[in-house]
Amino acid sequence: MKTRSVTYERTVRHVVIALASALLLVWTVFPFVWILLTSLKSPADILSVPPTFTFTPTIDNYAALVVGEQRGQYSSTRPDFPRFFLNSIIVSIGAVALSVAAGIPAAYALARFNFPGKDTLAFVLLSFRFVPFIAFVIPLYILYQRLGLYNTHAGLILAYQLITLPFTVWMLRSFFMEIPLEIQEAAKIDGCSWLGVLGRVILPLSAPGIAVTVILGFMFCWNAFNYPLMLAGRQTFPVTVGAIQFISYEQVLWGQMAAATIVAAVPQLLLSLMVQKYIVRGLTMGAVK
Amino acid sequence: MTKSWRRHWRRGTFLPYLLLAPAVVLLAGMIYPFALGVYYSLTSYWLQYPNRFRFVWFDNYVDLLEEPLFVRALEFTLGFTLVAVVLQVGLGLAVALFLHARIPGRAAIRALMLMPLMIPPVITALMWKIMMASTNAGILNYALSFLGVAPINWFGSTQGAIVSVLIIDTWGNLPFVALILLGGLQALPTEPYEAAQVDGAGPIAMLRYVTLPLLSPFIVLALTFRAMDSLRIFDVIYATTTGGPNDATTNLQIMAYQYSFQWYQMGKGMAQAIVLLLLVVMVSYLLMRLWNRASESTQ
């Protein structure tokens, strides 16, 4: 009697676990599957009622993205997606390069020196993580119009420092602080200057951390939407702003929009595989390791 | 004079400032426009009518109190944040506890959960916009039809729009909460559990009196990040409802955007942006105190 109820309980437990796992999987993965299917459908298949899982796949939506044409209709609203993709790459790389160049010495100073104003500076940098973008983008828009930075890559790279600089400094600082002080002291006794300590001890030992910071910084730039929405124009739109161009007053180009979301998401999915273990750390500016 | 200068130099007193100089220059490049914005919030700056530019002191702020949309946007900002944070931290805790229980396939699920987390939020919004098509061609309405639910007008109705934004934001950020809490669970010490087991505590008592108190710093951390992001949510709302219908999903950030980039009233828009900023500062202060209490209680 007893054994029977134990096996019964175990079966129920297994079924509940299997159902919960399935639910979690469907919730997480199904949207990707459905958008991938949508991106391979013709306009007629997309609008079919009920939604169809069996159809003849077509690469027309992707072809239209590359060619930059809508195949026949409303050619005035065609978004230039290859250019948007290139813009995303240029601006993200530029912003990360600038942040890392300024961030490495700053993070070294914050991790290894004591000086008045240190905590204040670190706190000010951190607070940028929580600032509403609109408070910065309004004056930036006005300034950029005057300075000729509106709708330029340089302007976007500078604006993206609001995203990447605080992140880079805090991440690098948390990686630098993990290096034991003893190694640094040993190098000093061997006659290394502060520059030698940075170049021969800190940087080589934290190379993986720097790589993680660069990749995550690039990903955050890739995700950026609101700054380029206001500060970029058709020549400098990144993929995030580019993807909403398929919604126009007349219609929504569902198939091309689906293809665009896949193209905008794929680099992120590939990069996140490389930094899996560090994503939570990156999203919390180094707070959770 | 020159001697002490040189001594400071040798000792490296100035070195950290030198190292920080490039970052501080970039930082100044961000703070200057902000200061300019604070000034604009005290003016009647209207981009299309440069002649009307006047210094108006706090008129833009006082006007907000009489603006019905502002009150509704403030309500929506706070209400959305409260519901989103409770929902996401609650569900995230459930998912974390579930994954912590060594279920089969945990590593795979954990890896897959990074996917919604790392794609651009605006792309998340567009994906759901496709799935939430209000006609019968929308996959979500089709799936719900099996449960006997009539087609929902997701973005066209007031309630539907609010629920849609909530669902989309939760899909994108639930993994963030779950992964933080899962990391916290895996870092918990084992001794308190052994002690509780000796005392004969059941699984519910164990969760209530051992796990949750020990996990509280991680919960507060997840809460803080989610609250700060929900107060400022923009991408998802912009790409799906743009604040509609009837301003039902207009939060302070969307409102400030509309004032400044649709009607070009930069002074008013900036005043709204600063009110939002003050709100964020206030909430972060409250959360910081909560954080101090949580981390003290575990020590």
C-alpha cells in the first residue's frame, strides 16, 4: 500500500516537472520559432486564417532586405537594411573602442589608487546606468543640430558613451580588483613603474575580463534604440531603428519585419554564446558575479 | 614650491587624476548637455518658434500640475512599475526555485533563457507585435481560441494595450530576475538547511524561514534593477502602442518624448524629463535603504 502511494507521488511529481519545463521552454523559444517561420512566408501565408505551420518557404523577405526593395509596392518606404546593419557595426565598435580606451586607465585608477573624490566619481558613473534617456537626448538633439553632429556616426558614438562608458569602467574595475595585490607588489619590487604594473600585470591577467567587457559593451550598443531614434537619420539608422521602418502609415510589412528582427537578433544570440557566464554580471554592472 | 610639486609628482599624487582624465572629459561631455537641459526646462523653448524663447522660471513645472495627461502618465508610470516588478520578481523566483531543484535539462533551459534577455528590446516588441496581431491570423489569438477565448484586440483596446506591454516586458526580463536569483540560490550556504532539517522543517517552512531571508539581498537587487528599468520603459511601448490607445500606455518618458519630438516643445518636454529623473532618484533612494536592511539582516 505504502510503496504504491510513493510511486504514485513520484509519477505525479515527474509529470508536473515535465509540464512546467515544457511550459518554460515554449514560453522562451516559441516566439523565435514563430518569427523565423513568419520570415519565410509569403504575404498570403502570413495573413492566412488560421495561422499555418505548413507552407512553401520563400527567401523573398530576406532578399528584399538585402536588395532594399519591396518587390513592387510602395517603393517610397523601402528601408535600406544593409546600410543599417553596417551603421550598427560602425557605431557599436566606435563607441566600445572609445570607452575602452578611456575606461582602462580610469578603471585602473579606481581599482588600485586611493584619492579624494574616488567614491563620488564611481557613484556618478554608476548613476548613469539608471538615468532616463529623454533627459539627455533633448539637449543632445539641440546641440547636435548646432554642431553638425546630428545624423552622423561620430555623434552617435559620443551619445553611446552614456551607455558604454559607465558600464566599461565598472566592469573593468571589478575585473582589475580580482587580481591579487601581491602580484602587483612583487612587480613593483622588481622595478615596475605604474605603467609597467598596468601593462605587464593588470592587462595580461585581466585579458579575458577585457574581452568580456568589449563583447558585452558591443551588445549593449547593438541593443540601443532610443538615442539613435532621435539623433540619427536615414543614413545613420542602426538595425534597431531600421526594423521599425517596416511599419508605415499605409501598411505593416510583416514578412520583411520578421526577417529584419531575425537579422538584428542573430549577432546578439551568437555573441551571447561567447559570454554566457558573464551576462548577469554585465547586466548588473559587476554587482553579481 | 617647485620642490613640493616635484615631490607630489614622484609620489604619484596626481597619477590617478591623470589616469581618469580621458573618462572625466567624456563624462563632462554628458553632464554639459544635461545642465543645458536643466536650463531649457526653465524656458519656453519651442523649436518651431525661436522668437518666443523666454526664461519662464518654473512655469513649465507648475503647468504640469494642471495637465491631465501628466497625472495619468505619472499614474501609469508608477502603476506599471509596481505591477511589472511584482510580477517579474514573483515569477522569476518561481522559475529560479524550479531550476534550482536539479530538474533534467536545467543547463539547456538556462542557456535558452539568455535568448530573450540579450536581443534588443525593440526587436522583442516587434516579435510580439507580429504574434499579437488582433485578427485571427495572429498566432496568440489562435492559440487562445483553443481555450475558448474570443480574439483579443491586443493593442487597440485600453486594457489590451496595458496587458500587452506587460507581457512583452515580462518575456524580455523574466530571465534577468530568474538568473540573478538562481545564482543567489546556488551561492547559499548549506549549514542553515541542515540545521532546519534537524529541527524537522518541511519544504514550505524551509522556503519561508531559510531560503527567502538568505536570498533577500539578491531579491532586493533584482527588484532594484527591474524597478529602475520599468520606470523608464520606452522601447517596447514606442514600438507597439506609442502610448495609445487614448494615452492608456503613455508613461512619463513617452509623454516627454511626445512633447519634445512630436510637438517640439523642448522646454516642457525637458521639465517632464526632469520630473521623471527626480522620481527615479527618489525610488532608488528608497530601494537603497531596503538594500541596506536586507544585507544587514543576512550578516
